Amino acid sequence: MIKNALEGYQKHRESVGWDKYAERLSLSIRETLADKLKECRENGFYDPQVSYGKIVFGQLVSKLEVNKSHIKLRREAKQ
């Protein structure tokens, strides 16, 4: 079910955005997609696509958290 929804969107993504495409899906499919893809994103998996009949994801392998209080700006003296 999820694979079919993603495949359908891939075929039409150039002509319609996700919102227009999702209107064609039943509410239960949209809710299932939302739940599953949210869980995937929370675990570092994003941009699901169907390739060779399987769902493949991009994967975030490292997240750099920057604490702005530790950033020091270097100012160059004007000459």
C-alpha cells in the first residue's frame, strides 16, 4: 500500500505536488503514510522513493548540534 502510493506520486510529481496527489488517496492511507513516515524521519530516514520495486530512503547518519554560545566570531582588523 505505501509502495503503491509512493510510486503513484513519483509518476505525477512533476505535474502535481504532494498535496494535490494526496487528495486522491483515502484518509486511511494518508494516515498510515503520515504515521510511518514520521517514525522514519524520527529515526533518520528521509526522502522515500520506490526503486526496483522497493522503498529506499536517504539516511541521516550524523546530526551536528551547534550551541551558538560556543561560536566565536573572528574579526579581522581593518588595515
